[in-house]
Amino acid sequence: MDFLLKRIASLSATQTACLVVGVFESCTLSRPAQDLNRYDDICEALMSGDMSGKPGSTLLLRGVAGLAAQRVLLVGLGKDSEISEKSFGSALQATMAVLMALGAEDAVFALPFTQIKNRDARWYIGAVVSAAHTSVFRSDGQKSVTTSSPCAIRKIVMAIIPTPLNQQALTRSIAICRGIKLAKELGNLSANVCTPEYLARTAQSLGQDYGFEVEVLGREELAALRMGGFLAVAKGSVEPPKFIILKHNGGAPDAAPIVLVGKGVTFDSGGISIKGSANMDEMKYDMCGAAAVVGTFRAIGELDLKANVIGLIPACENMPSGSATKPGDIITAMNGLTIEVLNTDAEGRLILCDALTYAERYRPEAVIDIATLTGACVVALGNQNSGLFTRSDAVHDQLARELIDAGQQASDTAWRLPISEGYNDQLKSTFADLANIGTPGAGSITAACFLENFTRQYTWAHLDIAGTSRGSGAAKGATGRPVALLTNFLVNRQRAQPAGSRGHKMSYKSA
């Protein structure tokens, strides 16, 4: 699907298969479409009561006399004072549903982006592109016969002035949506297909497409690195673990990189501390942090981001077997800390702690880990916001603000939760330096505090995406979050701090 920004002087003279205009509950047209009030068919439709103007309501008119457009789609936007983001999202979703059902090959969107509360043209562009990509996404790729119809619409024109900033927003939005698509595809694949090896091959394919350096370490290399946490999780499965390293060298050689660390448990049975059978099929989504890193690399590769970015993906399965780690086992992490494994279903933090230690070798500007880490985060925040955790000081407060702002830009929001030394008391072990689970209460916070013990050599943030990475029930499927947040963060930081302006020289040590 192609997207175009275009200055349109007259909607009535615009030739298109479908002209999309907004209607308010007062049965009035939105500002961009008010010059259409003089056409009898539209006036009659508004006065008849056939069009309520409520968010997401639609009415399709064909062959309106005097208009060059073949069809006019009236879309409800709600109250006419200010359009809420939610109302506008409903309008876009309904619009795409109608367009998908039509045989129209193109459409012109003349919707009132200036009337959306607290939003601007660039957000509007991203919202339209996202709605279009969401409407054509197919999750039935593993069916023997797919039932979805191919999308007829090939081009969407937005009636908006194509300024350089607006064009940049369009380019970024398209790249982000393609990254989200890849992340969703990976997340939705069954675990017998999307194995650690499959993730590694996907990364290598991206490397070929976009010039990334890609390195994949296996069990022997992990043992040489003394990644005791990672290996403890992987030892119960016949699927070999893979430590996937992606390097986007888009910045100056002496510019420190941003490191993204994505949890890649391609199936999480819970290990010996096995989960209940209900909904265990959804544990294929426990690699959505890894999928988000891969999707973000897809986006920044297309954008040719002028910055240095490292992706670290510890990928494995967590399975019960005769060789699996047992509750009560004590393991040694890469940084030398010993960990008492009280619950083998708290495995994500065990693979992440070694990856976070490995990140030190890059002398990073900042490290962000992304993980479906805790059910407690779902209890706290539901599926609206990802949980954001950092230390409390000036540098980390700034990082938190940047991540929150980046999420707000694309409605891929995060909410900051506290971590502090007091929570570490819940992780005390009688027999080891740390326990891998805390005492009851604050489960998402104690998980973040566990990770924080392995990040004290650099600036760090943790995103718990357990609630935002996937939907359940009728909305079952991966969401691709937080690809938009991460991509916006990287682009914003690159613009604010040109490559090479600060940071240490990148250091790539061999395994």
C-alpha cells in the first residue's frame, strides 16, 4: 500500500475512488469538508438521521452529483469541540473496515487533524498509516487455506501539506509499521517454527538486507563466557540456545551505542515449576521482547538511522526434563553473582542478567531491555501501558522522560514504576547472593530490581511488556509493541545528539 501527502485545493474536484470526510454528532461536516455542504446528497444524508456522527459510525454515498469522487465516505468523529485520540482511532478503524470491503483502489483522507486534542499533523500521519497497516495484517499464514481476501486498496492520499517535517513523519511511520509487522509475525508463529534457530536466521536475513553485522553464539560460546543464568534456563530443552547479536553501525565510529536487549524465550512451559495448562499455548509469546528488538532493527535499517545501535537477544526454550534446572539449584551468572533458583518459571531474568552483563563490553550510552517479564505488571497496568523501570537520578530520569515521550508520540505508551534499594531486600537468599524471585508483593518491581543488580556499569532502563505485547480472546495475537516507542526514541535521540558528538569509542570484544 502506498501513501501520499498532497495539498488539495478543492475536495469537490478531487478525483478518487473514495473521498473520506468527517462528520460530528451535531450533523455538521468537519472543517476540511465544509465546502461539500452545498451538495444536496450530502446535505440530505446529514439531515436524514442516517448518519449519527458518533465515533466510528459511517455512511457511504455513491455518485454524489457535482463531485469528481466516485464515492464519499462520511465518518463519525464524535463531539465537535475537540476530537479525542480514542474517537479518532475509532473513526480510522471504521474507515479502513469500509475501504477493505470496497473494490476501491485508492482513497483520499480529508479528516480534521487540527481538531484532534493535543495532537499534530505528524501524529495524524502516523495514525493513518498504522490503521491502514493494521487493517491488512494477516495472522493466518500457517493455515493450509487462508480465508482473508487480498486488499484492493493500493493508495491512500492524505490531504495535508507535504512539508519536509510531514514527509519525514510519513517515512518514519511506514518504517515503524513494517517493523511492527515483522514483530507481530514472529510473535504469532507457533513455537515449533519460531525456535531460537529461527530467530537467529531471521536476524541474519535482516543483516543481509540492511547491512547489519550479525553474530550468533551457541552453547559452547555461552559456556566459555560463563553465562550460567542463560544456560540454566536452556538446559531443559533439546532446542539449542542462541545468543543473537545485531550491530547497526550508522553513527560515527567513536560514538557510543544504544543497546537493546530482548528476552527471547520462544516457549515458556515454566520448567520444573510448570505452568497450568490453561492458556499455556500463549507462552509462545514469551519471545515478544526479542521480536520487538528485531522489528526495531527492521525499522531503523529502513530509515538508515545515523546512530550506533546494538541488539542482544538471548533465545532459548524453558522446558521440564531430566536435565532441567531444579528449584533450589544455585547458579553463577556471568558477572560472578550466585543466584538461588527458587522458581524456574522466573526464567526471563536469568537469561537477561547475562545479556545485560555482556552489554558492558560496548561501553554503551544507554541499555534498554524489553521483556514479557511478569504477570504482576499486567495486574498493575493491564494492556494499556508497558511498565518502565529505571534508577532515580538525573541521568536515569532523563532517559525515562525520553522513553515516555517517544511512546506518547505513537500511542505506544509506558508508565514509570519505582525501583529502590529497599525492594532488593525481598530478593535476599540464605544460600546465594540473590534469589530469582522476591517475597510476596511488588512482583514486577522486584523483577526489575533483580535486573538492576547487573546494570550498574551503565545507564539502563527496563520495559516490562507482559501486558502490552499481545492480546487475548477475540483480539488474540502479538501487537508488535514497543517497536514504535523504541524507534521513536532512537530517532529522537539521534536528532538531538548528532552521531559522534559524545560517548565512548565502540568496543567489540570477541566472545
